[in-house]
Amino acid sequence: MTQKKLCRSTDWRRTIKNVYIYVVLVLIVVIFSVVKLDQVKLFGRGHFLSPDSITNLLRMAVPIMTVSGGFTLLMISEYIDLSVGSAMSLSAVVFSWLVLNGFSFIPAFLMTMVMGVLLGAINGFLVMKLRITPVIATLVTLNLYKGAALLIVPDGISGIKSTDIQQMPSWISDYARQKVLFGLPASFVVALVVIAILVVLQRKTLIGKYSAAIGGNRTAAELSGINVVKMVWLLYIIVGILAAMAGIARASYMSLGDPLSGDGMETDCIIAVLLGGTAFTGGEGSVAKTIIGALIIMCMTTGLMTVIDPYYQTFAKSVVLILAVTLNHLLVRQKVSA
Amino acid sequence: MMNGNSIQKTTRKGKMSNESFITLFMFVVLVALFCIACLFVPNFYMGQNILNLVTNYWYVIIIGIGVTFLLTTGNFDMSVGGVIAMTGVLSVYFCQSTDGSQPLAVGLGLPYGIAVVLALLCALCIGAINAFFIAKLRVASIIITLGTMSFARGIGQIVTLGAQRNTSLPEAYGVIGNAAIPGTSVKLSVLIMVLIVIIAVVIEKKTVFGRRTYLIGANSEAARLSGVKVTKHLTLLYLASALLAGVTGLLLASEYKAGISGRATGYEFDALVITLLGGTSISGGFGSVLGTVVGALILSVVTSSATGLLLSPDWQFTIKGVVTFLAILAQRFALDRRKG
Amino acid sequence: MMSENVLEIKNLVKDYPGVRAVNDVSFEIKRNTVHCLVGENGAGKSTLIKILTGAVQRTQGVVILNGQEYCANNPKEAKQKGISTLFQELNVVDQLTVEENLTLGMEDTSFGFLKKTSKIKKIIDVLASLEPSINPRQYVSTLSVAKKQIVEIAKAVASDAEIIIMDEPTAAISEGEIKRLFQIIRGLREKNVTVIYISHRLDEIFTLGDYVTVMRDGCHIETKKVSDVADRSELIKMMIGKTIFEAYTPPETPAVETILEVKNLNNHKLKDISFSVKKGEIVGFYGLVGAGKTELARAIYGLDPYEGDILYKNEMLNPSPSDAIAAGIALVPEERRSQGLFTVLTIRGNVPVMNMKKISNKGFINKAKETHATLEYIDKLNIATSGIEKEVSKLSGGNQQKVVFSKCLFADADLLMLDEPTRGIDVGAKSEIYNIIRQLSKEGKSIMIFSSELPEIINMCDSIYLLYDGEVKASLCNSCDINSEMIIHIVTGGE
């Protein structure tokens, strides 16, 4: 009798777990659509769901959409990378620097991506080879990468941009702004492709399976012959590459390389991952759901901008984080650590 | 089997504990760095400069103490920077006079003493939130304290509309932050820091509470089985950390006679850096307040040298990252050599 | 040419400092059989298994697997060489599906993409042939312990294991599940797998085994066909041999006052347990793996939830370790390194931990008192060390255990619960600990010993409770004639 009761309550729980995130997304969209209806027309100019603002939202969502999927895989294997924001800033700076100094788009893009590999590899090295606690190791690299970005930018100016001597070519903003598909830019399409690849990686390749195994039961994973060091190192490199892509998109969007442009990205990723139902003790999580979580954050950020003054943003985001932590705690079954 | 007479109260050769060894090691590093700096940085050895080195980071040391105790138990507290800002802002807001036209010049008009106490209570609330999630719900401390960091800072931003509050303050407001030892430039804040450090060292080394902190860090399961009330202890640590941050916030706000929402950005990382520089380890019940102080001095020497060498402030981040990294490696190396 | 023996153990020796855990053991295991390994605690069978699984290295002797010398440095190597093990801590990943678990580490891929090749299908078919009711697509987290075990067995079979070692697999599963497990194990013989089955539930040996090896005191006693073993008592006799138990001496003044009373204690493991402990009494709880000894200690100590009444000194206990300690109960835990001690700290750092009040004044530690107390216990318990500043990690097992004892004694406990107090300790230290226990009892302290070593229980305890599968099966007083055969019969599931 008790057995049956248990089954039913776990089924309930499971359904809520799978569904709540879509509910939240819909709720948020509805709230923001409704809130200013007295002032603007539904779907009209200035409304939350107007084509312009949707386009805007999606364009601004490109960085987090690019990064949070890879971040999810890393968290599933029970590791973390707090340096994603700085890696993104550094990439933005480097990319703009390359463009400013005459490189065309593809070479600059590729070179920045290579740097992303390097940044991720360094993280992997510190965590897996030197066996420094991931939080501390990536806080260290957070500062290193941020410092590097700040140092590349000459003193006195806010970022890598047009100066008296050099001109930033105007095509730099094409990647993140020029309409390519349904009014959305190439960077968005790339983000979609990245997400698709990551979803496939998670569901259909060793990467997804092994990260869940490593996070779920590391001993079992090792006993089965999985090379944990190589696998997690790879995940860190993937996150590094994605951070680089996000940085490129941001630099293109702003037409300059801002060394502070990635600040807070790690917090956003954490919120997205929490909302998406990833367990912090590893083993469980979904790239697709994290992306929904990322969309929720973007809706909140852009939606709030129209409703409340900017100085409420930090507070609002922190409340979302705390709520996400609570939700995650209630719904996601955390492993009991041995 | 040897016994009785041949048992020594301390071990042979005055062998010191691992903590003392690391603290000593980092102190030697400090002295070495100082000497190197004297060689390359103009006027580094001047008395006033040395004084500054010691007093520069008083605020990071105070919050570093809370972070040290918590890291010893294996937990982070990244909310301290936000709490500093929030407490400063709230303390101003609470005692700003009630009449005025500008929204940023109007407050709750409470007496100064009450405003201060109330602001500290708010700081404690943040500590309570941390304690609830971390000690009770066992959520990862890094995650939730990143959240409460923004939460506290966000409150500061809301109350100051994103800027600061610095008008219509009672006379008493600027007193403690700007008081100094007569004849010197040593501020009261520095004295307070020294006092807190002394208290913290005493607690760490000589009290049951300090001992229990180490026990939890060394083996929380054994601690629990030995009767240590782990949840209660962690709660107290988070409350204490918030309180220290609150006090720092009050002192800073008093010094500048302003509650600035952007204050103390990055201080939480500095606190962690000096703790790590001081040898505190996240995984071993290993921690030292004195070490943290030494760590603060090391950071001070390094950053002052950078300034003295006319490096731009942008170098700070790289320097902190590199220094922390080297310290972790060096400490690990030194400990391994000692054991092996 | 395949020899008859899949495994040959020749003159195997394993020495630890001060003790020879495996003493010149030699026997053979025939291919495609279920070979049972029995023996009391400390008989050496766990060490033998650890050598086979690569967890420890042998001191001397040879192991021959399929005609070739076998040596494994770690469990992963052992698995690769054909010896898989089913441990009590299941090695499945709950968050993956059954199919994913089965194929973990053995996937076929093209460019990293998982392919469902015929090899994969074969692996899944192995499970189907063993237990068709398990759906490969379901998540392992939804499976019962018994089914998870079957998945692990299937995985071992699929990875071409020659030998599967099963260590007390029936401890956590129901009777019906045991029947099913046995069907599967029998079926393994046709799949070219040999099973080494370790269990103290002697009935299982007779139901399942083809051969049985009995070990005692690190030595090999006999290896026989199960069909040649007359009955349980023959096995039991082999297990306990002619061990003369040290004579038990009853206390001078019999205990009178009841100090602890447990009524109808029930929880996830314990079933309706009731007993009482008198002041100055030494009460023993004897049972083998899975009997519920540790669970009982934990419940009384306030670590696990329970239903029922626990009255200590006529008052209800608050369920928490700190309250238990304050009331006067102290626990010497089963795992001294991970639960009983702070291995990175020194002796001085460990001893006063459970009663800081005694060495402190208003919260401030009095170093003199601390030093004095530590020296006092080093002396009292004869802890061999050069000083109080020695890290406990550097002490021998016996001395470490003495430090744990010191902790509990320092807490001024009136009731001491000892969970496997002499496990992994050399003979000399063991006898010292027994003396300590007897002395404490003379001083009026009550002791509860939870142990799986029969000589210890018979040697020390005034009253003995026999545990099996979470229940108290019998209780005896020690001054009556002790029939150790009957005792073993009960704790191995007999009625």
C-alpha cells in the first residue's frame, strides 16, 4: 500500500519537474505582455511581444544562449566554471582588437576561438591536473582573464573601439545585428546551431552520457574505464570555446570590445542551470531546459527594464536566483554525499 | 610500550603544527616580497609607506576574518561585499532627516544610534538567509552567497536609486569613520580592526568555538558524531560574517559620510584571496586568522608596488589572480615537502 | 585447452603490521561453478577477496587465473582481467538508464556518436536473458536494490567476466528477490561465468553452492563439494573449530538497576526491538553483516529516525548526538578513521572533543587541563605514542581505537556503545581493550558491544542478544552454558 502511494507521489513530482519550467516561461511572458496593456497595444510598438522587442530580446540573448548549454554539461559532471564571464569579456576585447587592426571577420573569429580553447584548457588544467577546487581555481582565472582584458584595452578608454588613429570597420556589427533570418542576425543563428549541437551531444554521444555518469557516480564511471580527467577537461574547453563565441557576439553587437561586458554571465548561467533543473550534486540536467531557463532570464531582464527602473535589476535578479535555488532544492533530487 | 615519564607534553624539536608552519612560511614570503619591492619601487621602505601598507586593507581584513572561519569549515561567503554596501546605505537612509524635497535627501529620521543598530540587524538578516540555505538546506554555499551578494547590493541600489545618499545626515554620523589617533594618521577603523583581529585570534586558538570550527572542517561527520551541533555552529559563523561586514560597512559609510551602492565591489574576492594567501585550506580544517592578516599584508605589498611602479589599476585583477595561484601552489609544495 | 580450474590460489599470504590476515591459503575454484566462501569475521575472507579485486596487494603467493598468473593493482584492472565484483555499495549510475549503465565504458561509437550495433544489442540481450522484466529504457533510479544488482550482474557478464564475486548480496533484498537472484546465479554457470559467493547465511550455501571453502583465522580450513557437507552444524564446526573461548568471568555483584530501556524500536531496518541494559552490565549484540547492529546503535544515539520508546535513566532521549552525549551516552563508531577520529589533528586535538566543558572555563580552553586530560588517557589506556602532539593518522589501528575510547570516556559517559570495537586491531591491543572494558564495567559503567566476532561477545558480555535481519532472534545470559553452534545457527538465519 505504501509502495503504491510512494509511486504516485514520485510520479507527480516528476511531472512537475519536467513541466514547471515551461509554465514559468509562459507565465513570465504573459505577465510582461499584460503589464503595460493600458499604455500600448497588444503586439503593437512598445509592447513586450511586438516584433521589434522580441527581436531585440533574442539578439541580446545570444551570449547566454551560446554559453549556458555547455555550462550545463559541466555542471552535470559536478564541476563549475566561474570564469565564463571574464573569458567572454576577454574574447570580446581580443576580437575587436583583431578587427580594429585589420583582420577580416573569419580569421578574427577563428583566432578568438582558438584563444577560447586555450582559456578552457587552462581551467581544465588547474582543476583536473593540479586538482585545485573548481570554485577557487575558476575564481582565480576569473581574475586573470578579466585582468588580461583590462590590460589589452589602452588606459583611458572604455574598450577597444575607433580611435583617432584607427577606425573600427563598420561591418563588425553585421554579425550580431544584420538581419539574416526572420529579422534575426547571424549570431543568433549560430547560437541556435550551437544549442542544437549541444543537445545532440548530450542525448546521442559519449559526452552527454559520460558527464552524467561522472556526476552521478564517479566511482562507477571510473570502474567502467571512463577517463574522467580527459572528459572533464574537454568540457572545460567546450565552455571556453562557447565563452569566446559569446564574446565575439557581444563585441559585434556593441561594435567595441568592452572588458567588462561579460560581468555577471556566470551568475546568469547559474540561474539558467538551476531553473533548468540541473542538480548541483551532479548527474542530472538538460541542455534544452537550461536554454528555457536562459530565455526566462532574458525575458525578465528585458521585461523588467520596461517596467522598473534599472537600479532594481540587481535586486530582482538576486531574488530570481534565490527562488531558483529554492525551487531546485524542492524539486531536484540531490544525491546524498557519502 | 612507552608511557608516563617518557611522554612529552610537546613533541620533540619544538615541531609546530601545520598551521603555524604555513603562517610562518607565508610570513617569510611577505618579508621576501617586501625586500624585493624595496629594491624596485621608489621610496617603498619609507616609514609612512610601511604604515600605509599595514593600514590600507583594514576593511578587507575585518571581513576576511569571517571568510577565514567559514572557509575552514569548507564554506564560502561571497555576500560580504554586498552587505558592506547595503549596511552603509541603510545606515544613512535610516538617519537622514525626514524633511526635504529631493528623494535622495529624505530618510527615516531615526536617531543615529538606532539607525546604526537597525542597519546591523539588516546585515544579520542576510547572514540568516545564508545560514538557512547553507546550514539547514545544505545548498552549495558558493551559489547562495552569490545570490545574497546581489540581494544585499540590490537593496543598496534601490534605496539609493542606483547612486548614493550623502545629505541631511546628523552630526554624529561622520565621527567614527574619521576619528584618528591624535597625532597620527591612524584611523579608529584601523584600531577596531586590530581589536577584532585580536578577538578573532583568541577565539580561534583558545576557545571551544574556535576548536569546533576546526573540527567541522576536518571531518564534519566525526564532528557530528562527537556531539558538535554543526547546523548551529555554521549558522553562528554566517551571522558573525554578516555582522563583521555590517560593521565594516558602517565604518566606511561614516568615513565618507555617504552610503554608496557601489561600495565594496570585489571586496568579497579580496577577502577570499587574503584568506587563501594566509594558508587557509578549504579541505582540511586548516585555517588561520593570523595567516589571513599576513595574506592581507602580502596583497598590500603587491598592490602598492604595482601602484608605485606606476602600473594602472587595471593590473589589480591579474596580480590578484597570479598571486593567489602561486600561493596555492607554494603552500601545497611546502606542505608536501614537510610531510615527505 | 581450458583447465578445469578457473582460479588457483597458491600459498597466498597477506601481512599487515602486526597481523597476518591471510595465512598460506591454497585452494582451487572450478570453472562454471558457484563457489561459496564462508568464515567468521576476521577469518580472512574479505582480505582474500580484496587481493582478488586488486584493492590490496598480496605479500606472498600466487593467484592463477585461467592458467596465467594474475595480479591486479586496482579494481579497474581486475575488471579488465576478468574478475568483476558486486559490492554492497552498488556501482550503478542512478541517473542513467539501464541500457546506458550496461554499456557504460563499452559503447560503440562513430565520431563520438553512440551507435546501436550488434555488440550493444548483445549486451542488452544478456540482461533480457537474465531478467526480462527489466526494461532497458527505464532509469536505474526507479529500480529496486535487487534489480540494480541484476543490472550489475548483467554488466559483468556482458564485459566477459570470468569470475563474478558477490559479497553478501542478499543483505538488502527480500525473500522473493533472493529466489530470483539465485535462479539468475545458477544460470550464470551456463554463460561461462564462475561465481564466488560470500555469505554468512548458511542456508544459502546449501541452496545455491556447488563448492564451499571455509576459512578461519586467516587459514584455509577446507574446500568441499556442498553435496558432501552433511549439514549446517558440520559447516559451523569448521567455521569455529576448536577455538577455546577465553573463560568468561561473571561480575562479583550482579547488576540490578536498569539504565537503558528500549521498547518496540522500529525503523527502516529494525523490527520491533526491545531490550534493557543494567548499570554496570556488559551487553552484547551479536550478528553478522546486515543484522542491524549499527542501525540499532545509530537509533539510540539519535542519528536515525525511529518509532518506539528509548528510555535512558527513566527519561525519553532527545534524538541527537549532542543530547545523547549530554545525557551520558557515548558511541565508538564502526569506522574509526572516517567517523571516530579527526585524522588530521593530533591526539590532544581529538581526546577532549566530546566534552569540551571539562577542559574549558566559560568557553575558553584551558591548555593545562587539555594536556593533563590527554596525558591521563594516554596513560590510562596505554596509548603508545611519543607525545600528545602526534597526528592520529600516524598511530596504529589499536592505538587509534584507544584514542576513540578516550574521547568517549572523557565525555563521562555512563553508557558506552561500541560498534565493532576491535575490528582490524592486532591481538595485543585487542586484549588491552577488553581489559579496559572490564574495568569500566567494574566502575559501574554500562557497555553495549555490537560485534560480529563471536569470541569477543562470549568473552566479554553478561547478556547476549542475537540479531538477524533487524530482529532480536534470541537473548541469552552468559552464565548459562553457551552453545556457540546454536548461536551461529541463529545468526545465520536458522530458527
